[in-house]
Amino acid sequence: MTVDEAKALVKSRLSEKRYKHTINVKKMAVKLAKRYGADEEKAELQEVVEFLKAPNKFNSLGARIPHGVLLVGPPGTGKTLLAKAVAGEAGVPFFSISGSEFVEMFVGRGAAKVRDLFKQAKEKAPCIVFIDEIDAIGQKRNSGNLGGNDEREQTLNQLLAEMDGFDTSKGLLILAATNRPEVLDPALLRPGRFDRRVIVDRPDLKGRIDILKVHAKNVRLDDTVDFEAIALATSGAVGSDLANMVNEAAILAVKNGRHAVSQKDLQESVEVVLVGKEKKDRILSAQERRIVSYHEVGHALVSALQKDAEPVQKITIVPRTMGSLGYTMQVPEEEKYLMSKEEIENKIATFTGGRAAE
């Protein structure tokens, strides 16, 4: 690139129209009541809705409305959906931007975007400013990166200054989401900036059942479908995993020429998401199949001989695309959050049972 071309590029960038990224709240039909599997998170955010709906009620008592709320949780738990639901519930404008959109090649451009975003937000107050994946610009400064990143640090400094400078009594609220809270700069997390941290955790058994029902609302199901059995088999799955499972089951039913999704389709979709599709082109020799068979039956046999082990639902020696040559699926009869010493020893025995059988 020549010097003249570089100057022209800089000039064109500097002459760009002011940054705008507004979503009309009237187009958002998302409500907190429709966000399933996150009852405690909804209760915490309902207070935020009250702040935005009636700020004077809190100001008259001398209470200070939080500057910002940080949504923290694993990927796929619905943090962005919760933020949109808060805006939809409160009936206020919703400014949405990803943290990576602030990152620019030219020093100062990201900070200018931050200033412009907050200027528009103040004009539209009461409103919500939502920054998704805030760790893209909110990482700790002087974190040991050779040479540093002046542009990112300037953008973060501008964000910190803007969060200190606005008046919460007008109903301007900052929402942000991240799945890496440990990398955020301490200055972002101090009181007066992100005052509240809402943990958006993986759904429990009841939450998974509700989420499955929501995603299956427009899917034709037959009488064999049992969402509780599927929810028990998917402990630890997040909302996006469950949505993918329902979609995979519908695709499977269409491929097999059926007009409705059955329980068998849903069980197969759980396996597809957890361990991959069947790899039918991988042909094992008779000796290899014999070894895999001993291995998987070893797991199942040790589990069956134990008193409090999870019951075995399926044994297969068909290879899967995620690398396994076979597997034994155990499904708990109820969801547990703690394990006793005996249960841990039983699990270890089950894991080693395959090799012992070989």
C-alpha cells in the first residue's frame, strides 16, 4: 500500500457516519416470563426492570440505581436473550453491540465509538446499553502482552470514564455479558460501574424440561415422547445444546420418512450431540470388535453389580465421529448435586471395569 492509498483509507475511515446500532424495542417480543430455565436470574433482573420503569420510586427514598449489571455464565445459557428480555419487559430502547465491534485498527476509533454510543443512549434515556462479550475490550491492562495494545486500552479507559460520568437517575443502565469474568479489569468490576453480577448457570432438571418443551413447541411429536427422560440424560446441557437436540431429532425423523418425532429420535439426537454421529464407514476387524465388546460390557457389568450405580440405558460398539469406538450410556434416576465417597469409588470401578474385562 502506497502512502497516498494509506492517507485515503484513513480519510475515508474518519469521514464515516457516526456510529449507530439501535434496536427498536417494539420489535422485541422477548419477555422475562418467556425465558425458561432461569427462575432465579429472572427474579434478580426483575428488580432492574423496576428501576427502569419507575426510577423516581427509588430516587425519592435515596436509593441509587445500579450503574451496570454483568451477566456471567457458560456459553449457550441465554445471557443475550435475558438482556433483550429485560429491555422488552421494561419497554425501553435497547442499544446492542459486541465488544469486538469496538476494536479498531486506528488508535482512538474505538474510544470514539464508545463516546458516540453513550451520547445516543443519554438522548434516549431511559434505555439499556448492552455490550456482549465484553471481555474483548475489558481485559486487564498491562497483562504481560509484549508491546501492549494502545487501542484496546484507550477504548477500555473511555468505557470506564463513560460509566462514571452518566446519571443513573435518568434510567440509563449498562448490561454486559461474558463467559470469562476472570480476565476482566478490576476497574470494571468495582462498585459504581458493574454493581451487580448475575450468574446465568446451566439449567437444572426442571429448567431443561421447560426448555425442551419451548423448543419442541412447533415440532410435531408422537405419544412416546417423554421430556423428563431426555432431561435426565442431558445433565449439564445448556439451552443451545437442548435446542440443537430437538432440531437433530426432527431432522432424523424426516430422513427416516416419519411424520412425527418419537422418543427414539430424541434419544438418538442426544447421542449425536454428546458423542457424535455413527461412523458407519469405519470397519473394525473381528478381533477389534471383540475387544471393544469386552470393554463396553465390562463397564455395564461392573455398574450392574453395584448397589447405587446409575442404570445402564444403552451399550453400543458402533464407532462415533467424536472418536469413540463404542460406549455405555448410563442415565441417573434423579438429578444429584453431591456425590458420596462410595458413589465416587463406584464410578472409578465402572471406568476401570472396561479395561479389566479386556
